[in-house]
Amino acid sequence: MVRYYIRMRKNLYLIMIGVVSMFLMGCGADQALKKGDKFYAMGEYFDAANQYKKAYSQTPAKERQQRGQRALKMAECYRRINYTQKAIAAYNNAIRYKQTDSMTYLYLAQQLMKNAQYKEAEKQFQTALDSMGNNASMELRTLATTGLHSAQKAPRWKKEGSDYTIKRENLFNSRRADYSPVLGGEDNDRLFFTSTRNQAKGDELSGITGTKNADIFYSQKDDKGKWQRPEVIDTELNTDWDEGACCLSPDGRTMYLTQCKTDPDYPRFATIVTSQRSDAAWSKATELKMTNDTLSTFAHPAVSPDGQWLYFVSDMPGGMGGYDIWRVRLTTSGVGGVENVGAPINTAGDEKFPTFRPNGDLYFSSDGHEGMGGLDIYIAKPNSNGWRIEHPGFPLNSQGDDFGMTFEGMKNQGFFSSNRGDGKGWDHIYSFYNPEIIQTVKGWVYEQDGYELTQAVVYMVGNDGTNMKLSVKGDGSFTQEIKAGVDYVLLGTCKGFLNHQEHIKVGPVKKSEEYVLQFPLASITAPVLIDNIFYDFDKATLRPESASALDELVVLLKENPNVTIELSAHTDYKGSAEYNKRLSQRRAESVVKYLTEHGIENERLTPVGYGKEMPKMIRKKVAERYPFLKENDVLTEEYVKTLKDDEQEQCNQLNRRTEFRVLRTTYGLFPTKK
């Protein structure tokens, strides 16, 4: 009896413990579920997934409906943070507990695509279509049908491959997410990208991803062209919030980027902000307000090559799917009206991460077009009917998310990002190369005998109908793709300067080729040196080797037919003032005679001999070539005689010069009075 009594009491005790445990588990599951729902509403899917997992594990197996519902919530979180394997397992659990709808099968099929399980994905897409009732939307049916076709085609695309070669670039990558690379700098020698690595600012982990909030990092090439280890941009550009997915204006002076601020009591909506570069530093970002909509996401900016349009991603009302690509015009007074770029780019799915190749092709990523899984990269080529969409195939695209292209000039090579093969769904940076035959023209616009003109504009006209306006970068350069068999005229212009014209004839080639042009622009307000003008000793006779420089002046005057100039000759201080003035006058007249003999109207030319009356003033560019001189030094006789003998001779050579300056820019524009 005693043994029985003791056993009975022990059994009763165990039963009571079980009941209490079940009660406590139920309470714990409910609390975790409530926390999960709160995190989910805030968009903090990583934290929500942890709470849903806790609720699921504390829900008894016999409560099949609740376990299925909680598995489905887990799956939704894992899907959103790219935990593909966990999402597949959670969706399968929801199906096992019969807590499904057509969206469950659709999402499961999409996750299976991201895991390259194409046969199983095909089956689930078909199940999704079969389970859709008559009330299912056209958008939903389109997504399922497109997915079904993708599952059927993806294995063939992978087998066929393409001309692309890719390589994971471990120098740029960390153990966290690294994505959206953007090439910048004067010679594509700087790479900006987004990263959640430990070196990012702030100490807290994101409730969305479970990692640190993202910052903008960069890598710089050294003098030998080798990329250096990445560093965070250590200015007010980066904050404790999320910064990422950036782009640069064509001149490289403005950065557009995505920023997502934290609010513990309010969902987070991404905005587009801008930062200005001053010297090598980036300023604190300020919001670029495009609409009064405060409940939509604005992200992933991309500036068109001509600098006139800002493309971006948004889920604002009026779109065609989840996230669409929109655009807004950029003007000197702000932004213009917002417009959806429409079909065929946007679909019932998500379109994200637009970026431009310098030739005008728009690259973007989508899960709404037929693809290989996740986000695939697509090329939208402009044509007379709008856009023509191309899928560049494998291995640029994969079963994972592939996005964020950036190009090294006009070449079809550069960098992109992908989470292919990463179990945690973290993105990494890859390089790509496609051996296309591309012909380009590269030019520099600069002040004659001076620095680059960053405000210059180059007009390019071709006999195939090409008519383009090209802006220059921070180093005064531009690069543009050109076509074989076309003749081009390029006109370099800048306010305050005379125009300069160049011609190129592009022939057929068997490999990529670049034409290099120079656009030295003559100032309208300052004297312009005519370099390489030579006279016989102590005479006004032009030597034959002067012809090349004078012929260039003839061309310049013909390209600017409304300009009149003063042609001036100068001497050093040696000899009498009267003699030097007579000699310089005759030399100036010799230049005018040459110009008139080559077709320039005499009334556009005024010869003046200054002798030694106007010693040269040193400009900054000249001072760089002569270390003993400083900007704004005037080479007077008194100053020159204070220098060493060899330095005196160099100054005398600088003083012995032929120049021109613009007198009028209205010659021939108005009828002459009789």
C-alpha cells in the first residue's frame, strides 16, 4: 500500500506538473505571438521570426491549426529576410497542418526557385494556379503563370549559359551583407557599396535583418591600379540608421542614397536623400522630397546618363505590382512630376535596383518577369516604341537574388551583387565581364593652357541621326559609345569660352577601340597663348614650324565666325622699348597676314605689338610647371632680375609670346549701316 500510495502520489505530481507546464507553455506561446505580431507590423521581420518560432515550438502538436498558422507567420518572415531554407521548411509545415491558401503555394514555389529546386517549384506553381478561385486577381494569376514558365525554362538557361564571366570579389566582402556597388572617381578608381559588416556605425542590431544597420563603404585603387581594403565613409553621410543603395550624378558631385530611419513606435519607410561632395568629403544627407506621400517607400535611386532623370523604386499607389520603378525629372529648381515607367519594365511582381549603363541601357532586377529564381537582372534597351527587355541569362543571373549593376565606363564589365549560395541570404559583391566589341569616344574639355572645365557641355551629331548632349565629369572628361560606319561631329562648349569642334569617322573593327579627343577652349575674357609660334631671329618672318599652331587658330576662328580678336606680340625686356615695340608690331602683322591668306576676314583681326609693355602674369597652371614661380607673379624686368640666371632665361622665354584675346562675339550678327 505504501509503495502504491507513493507511486500514485508520484503519478499525480507528474500529471500536475504536465498540466502546469502546458498552461505555462500556452501563455508563453501567446506572449511570443503577440510580440511577433508587433515586430511584424513594424517591419522587423528578423525579430518577428524569432518570436513566431518560439510560439510555434511552445504550441502542442495536437493543436494543429495553431501550429499551422504560426508556421505560416514564420515562413512569411523568413521569406522577407531571405532565409530560403527555413522559409521552405516553414511553408511545408503550414501545408502539413492544412493552413494554406493559393498564396502559400505561390510563395513556396518562389522559395523553391531560389533554392534551384525547379521540378518541385513547377509542381507548386501549378498547385497555386489550380487552387485559385474565380475571384483571384489577374495579377496573382500572372505571377503564378510566369513562375510556372520560369521553372520550366530555368534549367535550360543554366545549361546554355552566356558570354558572361563572373567572379566573387572577396576583397570587398565580409561575413555580413555587401551589395549595390557603384563605381565612381575620375577613372572609375573608387567603388562605393552598402554593407552591414561590424565596422558600420552604431551598436544596435537591426530588428529587420539581425545585423548592424547598413552604411556606405568605399574602396580606392592605389597608384598601381590595385583595389585597397574597404573603409566606411567617415563623415556625417553615414548615421546610426540604415544607409544604402546609392548612385552618383554624372559629374560625381552628388550622391543619391536610400535612408531608413528608426522609430520604435512607427513602421519604417525608406526615403531618398542626397549628399554633396566637397573636395574628398561627403556632406550630411538631406531628404529629397518628391511627393507628399509619407506612407510609401522611396528607394534605390539611379540617375540617367544625361543627368535629367532620377529613377527610383516605390510601392506608392498607382503602380502595377508590389514595388515599381518610377522616375522624376531633375531640374535646377528641384524635381518635376513623378511618373511610373510602366510596362514592359514593371510587372505584377517587384521591380527593384535600377541602374544605368553609360550607353543609356537601363538595368533592373525583378521577380515578375520570367527568370531563374529570386530577383533576376534584366536589360531595358530604349527604342522607338519605348523599351525592349532582355534577360542576360546564366551566370550573371542565378537561382538567388541578382542585382545592383555598375559599369567600368562603356565596357560591359564591372560589378554586381548576389546572394547565390549563401544559406543566410546575405549578399556579396561579384565582378562580371562580357567580351562585347564596343567602340567609344573619350574626350577632355579644358581651358586652353588651363584646367578642366567641369561645366562644359559637348554636343555630338552623327550622320545616322545621332543628336546628343553630353555632360562632363569632375575631371572635364566624357565617354560615349559610338557606332561603326558613322561620321560624327563633336562640339565642345562652355559659358565664357569659344567653341571647339572635332570630327571622327568610325570604321569597322574586330576588337573594342576607344577614340581619344581633346577640346581646349579659348577664354573670351583672358588672353590666350598661341603656343609654338616661331620667328626668324630678330625678325618678323614666321618660321615654317609655326604653321601647325596657326592652322589650328584658323580652324578655331572658322568654328567661331562671330568673333573678332586682337592679335598681340610681346618681347622680353632686352633692347630699347621703341625697337621692341616696332618688332612686335611687325610680328603681330605677320600672323594676321597668315590668317587672312587662309580665309579669315581682315576686319576680324587687330594686330598690336606691345613690346615689353605687358609682361606676362603667371597663372596657376603655368606655376605648376615652374616651381620657382607663384600664381599671379608678373614677369617685370625688376622681378626677373632678382632670379637666378637660368630662371631669368626661362622668364624671358615666357615673356616672348604671341597671344590673342576676344574683342567681340557679335561680328556679322547685325546688318551694317550704310
